[in-house]
Amino acid sequence: MPDRRTIFNSVKAATVALAVMTEKADGSCPFSIVGSGFCIDPIGIIVTCEHVLSAFMAKPLREQIASFEEVDSEKGIKSGWLAQRYVPFAIFFRMDLEPDKLVAIPTQASICTAKTDFDLAGIRVVPHAGFPAGFPFVEIEYYKNVCEGDEIATCGFPLGNYLHEQLGTATSSFTTGIISSIIPAPNAPQKYLKGFQLNLTAAPGNSGGPVFSLTTGKVFGVLQAGPVDPKGNVVPNLTKAEPVYPVFEHDFLNQIKQMQLPKSNADCVALMEAVRKRASKK
């Protein structure tokens, strides 16, 4: 089994801030963090929550997908053009390029898709010269190895840019806890799995981050949100994670892999503009 330091370094390298790029004359942070995500494939496939990706859209993804053309009724697959408000960027962080510098590498999203039966979304980013051998990625834990009471952790960007402004934290943060409950019940077959209740501290900005085993470093969940009490107050140290496994079903990932990507960020900008023009005509 990998040691704790190896696990944390690996997960941190694959965890990204999903952000909007901004232009600031005062030299402050050039991006605004919306949520978190993590890479699951070296070609640059990012998993996050659907509600995080919807923050970049003119309308929530679920509403847009409902109007798309049905491609495969048996698998529930629909295809269409997304109306975006902002272009999503996945920000990777590296400290191994220069010993005294933290390098933030923005990678532009070119393909976005989402599940409608779970709060899950997938993004494929344009290849980047900063990762010539491929993007850092996490491995997926077998569901049969996930048990209530397991020690787990999440990685992400709680409070987004605000944490940096308050504490100076520049990269992703970890919190640890346990699996409180498997939803709907322990040992439920994977096809009936709805999520995981976690005893874990999280905050806005953590949504979409990986939830992983502290024993193996492998991911089994996607941090979603915390429940509220009858008065609408967020319950501390109690959160829910969506299962990561549905992103591997019904060609969800294969669709992203098979679609043609722009060869550069400049080509990606041109593609996004074409998408916006096509969407505006509908």
C-alpha cells in the first residue's frame, strides 16, 4: 500500500480548481474559483458535480440537456450544444517545475457533459505543454472495497478564492473523516448505490472534489453538498458524496474520448465561439 505522503501528493496533483479566468490590473489572482474537480485520465478528463459545471452555463445543464436530441434511447444519451455564460478552466498546480515557485496551469475545457440521474459532470480539457506525458490522475476504488467506517479524505478548494484572501492558501486543501453511511444501505448492489454520507468538514468550493480512501488513495466519491436542518441551517461535519461509478456507465466517458479536440488553446477559443453562435441561433 502507498504511504500517506504519496497518497496526498498524488491526489493533490490531480485535483483542480474549476474557475473563470479574469483580468485584474492590480496583479491579484487572475481566476475566480467556482468549485473543485479531479482528473481521472491522463488525456485530461475531469470529473466534478453537475451543479458546479452549471455555474458556468446560461441555464442549468439539466434544463439544457432536457431539450437535446436523443441519440440512444436505451442508454439515455442525448446530444446538443451547451449555452455557456463563461468558459470553464481547470487549474492544475505544480511545484516541481521550479523549486521556489508555485505554478498554476490553466487548461481550457473543450467538451462538457453531465449525468441527469446524478449530480455528476465530465469535462475534457485541451492538451497542455506543461504536461507532455499526460495530466496527473487518480485511480478509482472498487466499490466492493468501500465500507462504512472507512477512514477517508477529500481534496478541494473550500471558499474558493476567499480562503486565499483570508489565509494565503493557494493550492487545494485536505479534510479527513469517515464514511458514516452508504446510501441506501451497506452492501447495497452497485446499481442501487445512491451516494455516501460522510462525517467530514467541507465548505462551498469543495463541491466536485474527490473523496478517497486513506488506505489506498483511490477515489470512490465526488463531494456534493451538506444537508440542512429543519430551519435551513447547514449541519456541521456532515456531507454527502455522489458515487463516482456512474461516470463509467453508458459510454459517458467514451463519448468524451471519441470527440475531436482542438489542437491548441487558440483553436479551442475558436471552437467555443462557434458553439456560442450556433446555440444563439436555436
